[in-house]
Amino acid sequence: MRTLPLLLVLACLLPASVAAANTSHEGWPAINGILLMNKSDGSRPLDARPGQDPFGGLDEDYSCDGVHLRGACQRRFVRRGDRRVVSSRTGHNELLGGHGSDTIYAGPWGDVLWGDYKPSGQGTSQSDRLYGGAGRDFIYASHGWNLIEAGAGNDWIKAHFGRGVVDCGPGIDTLYISRRAQKHYRIRGCERVSHKTLGY
């Protein structure tokens, strides 16, 4: 009978821990472009720039998530010679790095970029390079080393963890960063720096 109360306590704690891993999507654009992710924690590039190979030539299967051969993202690729590139069709993209060392390029219309989208198990040894585009991007640092170049647009950057460099670039940009993490980043060109931990 003692195991029943223990199981009830654990069941109550589980939703709280899952909720803590979630982040606000307030202000995000509607994701109507491509969803690319490194689900298997590889280090293939993710690139939403029109005319570019979405995986830097490192994935001949053009898998949207690095696991499945077919996916909705492939409808946004066009053939160029013997390879595929991102079309010039307007759209907001979501580009999700995993536990590997990722290099991610936003498209020009405003995208969502994650150095490591996974809610748990994030290591500190990964090195991620996140490049925003001309639009308003939402960029999330990983727990490892990050180079974030937000580019033009009124960007929103969240770096509550990790270390590295944040260059907000042109535009009226907001950097959300914890006081502890701020000691481990070089920060340039951010018009607003906030220590809030939740929300938009």
C-alpha cells in the first residue's frame, strides 16, 4: 500500500517537470516554411537560405529530421543539378539542432532557431553556430558553446545557459540572458538585455 502514495506523488511531479522544460512561443511567426531538425544528434548543417543545400551537402537523403526518409520539408526543396536547394518561396522556418555541434542558418523572412531543442540531456561540450537572417528571428542558445550572429531584423535571443558570443547585429534586438550566463558570454549590439527567465 505504501507504493500507491509514492506513485501518486511522482505522477504529480511529472507534469511540473515537463512544463518547466517548455518555453513560450509568444511572438513566434506561424511556421509555414520548413521544419528541419537533427533528431539523431548529428552535426549536419541546417540551412533555410534560398538557393542553399539545406544540409550543406552532408545528407544525400535530404531527411527533414535526420531519421525519416520522407517529410514535409522536402516540398520546399527544388532540384539544382544533382542536388536539392531551398526554394525562394516565402515562409517562416523552424530549425532545431540536437545534442551535436550544429551550424544553423535562418532564411530571410524570420525564423526560429534552436542550438539544442531537446528538453533534457543537454551537454556542455557541444559547439553551436546560429546565424539569423534579415527578418525577425527567435534564437535559442544551447547549454554548450554558442556563436550567435542574429543579423538584421528586430531579433529575440535567449541565452539563459551556455557560453560564447552573442552579436545581435542591426535592428532593435532583445537578449534574454540569466545573470549567471551573462558572465560567460561576450555580448555585442544588443539594444535591450533582460534577465527575465520566462515569457516573451
